[in-house]
Amino acid sequence: MDKGALAEAIGAPSAAFGQSQFAFMRGNAFEAKVKGDGGTELLRLLHERMGAAGSEPPGEATAPDLAAAGPEGRAARTALALREATAAGSWALLDHPMLALEVAGSPAYLEPDAVVVHPDGRWTVVEIKSFPLIDAAADPSKVGAAARQSAVYVLALERVAARTEGASVDHSVLLVGPKDFSNLPTASVVDVRKQRSVTRRQLDRLARIEDIADALPPGTTFDLDGQSGEALAAAVEAVPAVYAPECLAACELAFHCRGRAREEGAVTALGRSLRGELGGLTTIGEVLAAARGESGDPADPTVAAVRRAAALRAEAGVPCR
């Protein structure tokens, strides 16, 4: 669904996020520079950072045509190109391939910046970012986000590799970015095994879309055509939402869900880390009641901790409210 249009239809402000136009253009220009001249510079960086000791640097790489109709067709064309390149035993550079990954029982289509096929059958994900790598290192939070993003690509590639003889997927990805404060590309190797394992566990635990749909009232729809704002609002209310501040950076309905969380007094509105520390106390009302000794098991470590915090505040003359 178009969640931005849905937010507008139900009268909720839409959360604005995403890259600025300047950053988007700068990123595209840098990516074109890295992939220019048949990917010569990209392959040089790959060999420099991930090549076997004493091996010859790669020469020219084939660049398969990945054009096809629709994401499903592009994903099938990408899988075919990967199998053909692996069978040929030569270098191949796949520019913006399309990969498919099942998420909650439905296919999700992913588009990494590039995938390189090695002559020995290894497939390496290449992620190109516009943030600088100073002395081959970058801001840890940005590297972490890139690693989580790349881990999803690795999982999707493994599905294709499982059906391709002689293929294997690197669990380290090549992160390419501007060197220091210049526009010259440099690269760093990022191990994504931990992020891959975490993502795989999360995907395995996701509720299937069919199960979520079965729990909704009959006739629930988010189709904007012919639906009143009231009907759409009721449909949105029928779906449980667990808001966290991080939602503001990724979802157009974040303001709507934040309002619901605040009305319910949900502690998730204050952050997932705090929610984890409070255990079974899921609302602000429950936390305050436990702190004042009005409810809760004193043997519960969480209840004991909030009561201790309330006592310290009382000693300091700060009321618990």
C-alpha cells in the first residue's frame, strides 16, 4: 500500500524521511564513478581487499544484461546470469541485480548496488555508499546500517546459490566509499555473519501475512479507491501496532502510531531499550503504580528496581508521577 497516501486519507500527518536530492545525486555520481570503465576500479578494490595472496588482479569482467519485465522477471534474469557466469568460470559484474527473498510468506525484491562473480564460483556483494571512509574506516553506526542491509542481500543470494552448482556466497561484503575527504573510491571489508544470522532468525519468527489477515475483521481493506476516511481509519485501527521512536525514520504512519501509543501509555513510545528493561510492565501507568507500591510483585526484579528508583527520587524531593 501507499502508506503516505493512507496517512493523508485518515487525516494523520505523514512522517517525512529519506535522502535529500543533493545527497541522492551525489551518491549516484559517486556510484557511476566507481563502476565506470567496465568496473575496472571496483574490481581493483575487490582484488586489493579480498583477493587471494599472490593471485593475479582481475582483467575485464563480463557485464550481463539484466533487463526484464517487472521485478519477478528481473529476479529470474539475475539468477540465470549468476548461473551462467559461475559455469563460465570468469569474472562477472552484475550492476543492480534483482534478488528475491521471502518475507512473511510473500516475496520481497531487493536491489544491491552490485554483485561480483569470481572465477572460483564465489559471489560477493558490493555496497557503495557516499559517506567517507577515513583510513579505511567509517562512522560505526553507518557501517552497521550498511552491514544489516548487505546481510539481507547475502541471504537472498544464498537462495540462488543453493540451486547453482559450484557457487558460494561470501559472508564478507565490500563496502566502497570516498577516500578520506576526496571523491576517490576506497574500500573496506565488512563481515556480515552476525547480521546475517540475526536477520535470518528474525525472518523465521515473522508472522505470515496470511495469519495476520485471518485475524482481521472480514472485509478489511486498505484500498484507497472508493473508501471513506472513516473506513480506512477503522481498517488501520484493526491492525495492532507497536510504535518505537525508530519508526519515525522508516514509516509514513509513524505519527499515527505514536499517537495511539501515547493514548495507551505504552512504554515502547519511549524506546525499545527501555521497553526491554521494564519486562512485564508494558504501560506507563503500570510502571508508576509499581513504583508507588500500588501493584506488582516485590520479588520481581523490575518492580524492585522501579521502587528503588522512586525511593531515591523521594529522597531528592522529586515526586514520582
